[in-house]
Amino acid sequence: MELHPVASVNIRAIGYDHDSQRLVVQFHSGRQYAYADVPPEVHEAFLEAKSMGIFFVREIRGKYDTEKL
């Protein structure tokens, strides 16, 4: 899965696999995490969010099974 840079204070890049519904988030700190079973509409809303950091905290962190990469 390819990660795509995003304009965010906290998040460097994200990637999404539609088949597995796996979301990968890479932070500016270098940490990278994968989130399982993230619906496509959540991924799209994440990309369109005014603040990706706030959206991440409210809609993704702690809501999906997470794997540190």
C-alpha cells in the first residue's frame, strides 16, 4: 500500500486499501499505525476533514483494531 502525504500538523501521510479496508496513518514523529476494518466512507471523510488531527482523534483512534507498524 502506498502512503500519500497530507497537509496536517500531526499526520505526515495516510494510505488505504479498499479491499481489506485497512487504513495506515504515519505521524510526523515517524510512528506508523494500521487500523482494521475502516469503512471507505470514514477514509473519505478523513481525507476531506478540515482538521485531520481532530478527525483522527474523534473518529479513528480507539475505534478500530490497531497495529503498530
